[in-house]
Amino acid sequence: MDSGPSTTGVLWSRISRGWSGVAAEGPKVSGAEHAPLGSNLAALARDLARMADLQLQLLSLDLKQFWSRARKGLFVSCLAGMAVLGAIPVLLFGVAGMLEQFGGLTPEIARLIVGALVLLCGAVTMWFSLRRIGEAAVSLQRSQDEMSQNLKWIRDVLHQNNE
């Protein structure tokens, strides 16, 4: 891609000069300067193709960042789910037996207490892991914002051509 001024819009200007808010680039065409319709349509098609390519590159980058951030959260979520499912019966019988002996509780009450504690620990762990996954999804917001700005730019360009 060229690094000179172009009419590719928000994505190209952000990639080449940083992520500050930038409107569509290029010289404004007054009503007195008429270009042939074919060249305007060709330029618009070229700009749209560049913008689509850059949008896909940004989406690819955002997805890579999302998965690199979410991987740990998903892994911890799976481990937490397995721990909760695997620990409930083991703890119900082991710790409930100890509560029966040392606490003087009935077997039912002892098992209920142990089950509630394991469920609480698993739920807290799951909450932390899901929060981490939610934080990782923030990187996808950049693509959504960029797409809405690009659509606004397309509407502005098409509106200028209709005037």
C-alpha cells in the first residue's frame, strides 16, 4: 500500500498516523469541478476495497488479541467446572464424615454443609474466570467502532456524490 495521502478514509489514516479521530481524507471537490462519473465510481470502488481489506486486517488482529487474553480465562473456567463437578461427591463423603465425628452432626446435615461450601468456592472461581473473559472481549470493541466510522464515511462520500 502507498503511504501518501489517499481517500481510503478512517482506517488507513489511523494505521498510518495513529488512532486519533480522523475524517475522510483527500481534497474536497466543489460543485464547479466535475469529474466523469466512471472515475468517481472507480475511485469509490478502490477506496471501498482498501477499506474492506484494512477492516479485515483489524478484525484479524482483534481476534488474535481476544484469544490471547481469553485463553487463560477459558482454561480456568474449564478447570473450575471440572473441580466443582469432581469435588462435590468426594468432599461430601470425606468432610461430611469428619463433621459427623467431630461436630456431632447427622450425616445429612454434614453433607449439606460440605456441598454448599464446595458450590460456593466453584461459583466464586467461575465468576473470576468469566470476568477475565469479559475483559478480553474489550478488544473486539475496536473493530465495531471502526466499522461504524467506516460506514459513516461511506454514507458521507455517497451523499457528497449525490449533491
